[in-house]
Amino acid sequence: MSIKVGDKFPSATVRTLKDDTVESLNTAELFKGKRVVLFAVPGAFTPTCSSTHCPSFVRDAEKLKAKGVELVCCTAVNDHYVMDAWGKSQKAEGKILMLADGTAELTKALGMELDRFSTGLGLRSKRYAMIIEDGIVKWIGVDEKGVTNSGADAILANLS
């Protein structure tokens, strides 16, 4: 079952690199008391994720902050080294916190699994974005193709 508006955001362990050290973070603790935008991509360095989805959040990071967003996070079922390298290649440092969901713990807890086994990619995350306020999901946009519902423009249109 997929997470929906009004649900409490699940507690899951994700990882990031900070000063070349692996840091484990708990999503419930990380998002507590904050207005957060979380977006997910099927994979770092993949075409749409790299050309459109992540760049929309890098481009609009200041606009999101101006609307009261305290933290913008990106997650994918990739390891922390890949997410760190991708964040650097996207010029996301200082704008987006890259959260590695290497074991898909968060993806599964959200019910956002995407089966890409037939294409050799294995278990991935659906492409989505959400607004979370003090641990409660306020808005979700999911895309099968493109980034119409999950890009920064969609988030900006749904922030009050």
C-alpha cells in the first residue's frame, strides 16, 4: 500500500556522505519539526533523472526556501557513494540532501517500489515528490513518465 496524504512519514534508515564519512540518518528524526520536500528518482545518473528531474530542484532551491521549505532531499535505491557523486555532478551541494536508500528500506516503507528486473535494473523507486510538514505527508505527486507531477514546478504550485 502506498503512502497517502495525511499519513505519518515512516521511520527508515537512509545514508549520506558527510566529509567522506558515511552517516546513517533516520527519516522520522530528520524530518521532525521541519517543512521538507522529498523527491525520488528511479536511479542516479539515469536520463530523465539527470536531465530534468534533479535539475528542476537545483534550479528552484531558493524558490522552495522562500516558500518555507527547510530541507530538500532526493532519494534513490542507490548506494551513498553513487548518490554523493551524482549530487556533485548535478551541482546539488548545499541545495539538496542526497539520501541513499541502498536497501530500499524507505522505498518499501512508502510502498513506492518499481519493478525494473526485466530491464536489468532490479528494484527501484517510483518517480515522486512530496511535501512533508512535521512528519506528516501534505502532498504527493507521482509520475509514470516525465516529471509533470514530481518536478519542482509541481511542488511550487502546491506549496501554500
